[in-house]
Amino acid sequence: MQAALLLALIAVLLSPALKADFLWDDFNQIVESPTIGDLSNIPFYFTHNVVQSAGSEGRGAPGVDLYRPLFMISLTAIHAVNGPDPFWFHLAVLAAHLLVCALLWALVLRWLGSGTAATLALLFFACHPVTAEAYLWPSAISEPLAAAGLLGAVLVLDRGCRQGGPGARRPWTAAVAASMIFFGGLLSKEAVLMALPAVSLYLSVVRDVRARYLMPSWLAAMIFLVMRTVALAGLQAGGADGAPTRIAQDDGSMMRGKGKQIALLTVVMGVIFNLGNTYINGRWLFYFSPEYTTEWLSDPRFIIGILMFITGFVICKNSDHILQNLRKPRLYPHSSSRSVH
């Protein structure tokens, strides 16, 4: 009942968004799109990028290297209600935002066991300006859909696959269901994939979910990558100018910019390092470390550690600024070699 009242309050607070008109990409992807008005185009979305799915051609537009078939299906379904009517699109994106809020409430309440904490987290998330795009911009419906896929999968895994948990009677059923929900999130927005390693680590280390029950979600991620690679004819991440930045194997160099290649080995090693680093820190904090109290905040080790972190952050940001400024003139083939050593 408390969650329903909170969601109703949030809906009332955000209801002025229903009176808004279309914005930015809404005109290209909804108003002027020749494809979303025909339900028979749904299979087409699974084999083409967002730009082609919306009916545009060429490689000079945002979304040319985005693969989001469920996002396009949602626009098509909403369009089928009353055409390009902004009210129905804003209503749908607000409903998706409320769904994410409900899932967040359930997870916080489950993990912290505090109704007060769940209420504060829900209100902070629902009304924070950062999330305004999720209920003001119909073309951003991919954001709440993807978030719902991720949070929904985590909730199902946490409830149905925990060792000794009350809902762990059919863990494989829950694991498969979670993978399908997660797959839906991936088909809405690719960024959900980046959360899978951290979520898997947290569920296995902190929530006692056995690794084998996470495998269906990883399999769903692999299937998605294959589908995306086939549809885009490669693993790409393009910018708004249509010049793709390819992730491919090269001579081992790492270069940033339009049309430049990034060594695949560099990406893989970065992922491996972060997985190991996260696991070691999580293992220490939740299993081997002593219980920390507020007195730890005044401990010299904590203060020294904070100062070291701030110093390293400032040095890193300053170094990045120097390197970026050195690259701007393009006076030399490798301008970064002029940095101070």
C-alpha cells in the first residue's frame, strides 16, 4: 500500500509532463518516421540500426550504430493507439518511469529492510533532474525500458536464486525468467550490458546467488551481441556525425577520435582488471574486514587514504587536460610525445 501511494504521488507530481509536445529526436523517430505507423515493420527492427528502423538512410545521423529493436517496437505500439499524439507517448514514457521506480522500491526494501530508506531512495530517484529525460522525452523511452530490464532481472534473481532463500524453490525457472527480462533490457538500450559484471559480482558475493544461476543472463548477453554485430555488420560505436569508432584488433595501439581504432586487447584487459579489482574490494569489505564504525572517519589511515585519492584524482585530471591540449594543434604525427617526462 505504501509503495502504491508513493507511486501515485510521483505520478501526480510528474503529470504536467503529459501536456508537453514532442522534442528533439521525437520528430525524426516518431512524427516524421515512415516506419512506426506499420506494425508489419517490427521484424525489420531486429535486423537494422535505429536510423534505418526509423526510416532514414545514410550514415550521417545519430543512432546509425545503435541497435534497439525493442525501443522501436515500443514506439510502434504507442503510435498504433492514436498516431503521433504526444499525450500517449508521454503517458507511456511516464508509465515506464513509474515501473522503474516500483522495481527500485522493491530492491531497496529487500536489501536494506527499511521502509524509510526505500521511500527516500524512491523519491530521490523519481524526482531528481537527472531522470527528467526519462519522463519528458518520448524518444528516451529506451532509458526506463532498459533500467526496468536490469532491475527486474536483479529482483527475480535475488528472490528466486538465493541459497536458502524463501523463494528459491525453482531457481532455474527464476534464472531463465531473469535472463529473458534482462534480454529485453538489452534490446531497449545496449548500455545495460555494462552493468552485468558488477551485478553478477554483487549477487554472487553479497546476496549468495550461485554463479550457475547467472549463466542464463550471460548467455542472453552473448546472443544480444551476436544479433547486434550481425545487424550492424560489426561491433561499432558511432558518433552523431556518423563516423564510427570501431573496436577491432589492430597493431596494439590505442587511439581516440573519429574513425580511429581501439585495440580490442586493451578493452578486454580493462574489463578483467575492473572485475578483479571489484571482487577483491567487495570480498574484503563484506567478508574479511572488521566492522567499521563512525570512529573510522577520524582514523589517520582513512584521512591519509582520502587525501591520496584526491591527490591522484587531481593529478589524473590535470594530466588528461595537458594531453588533450597537446593533441589539438596536430602539429606532429604523435603530438602526445611532446608531454613532459
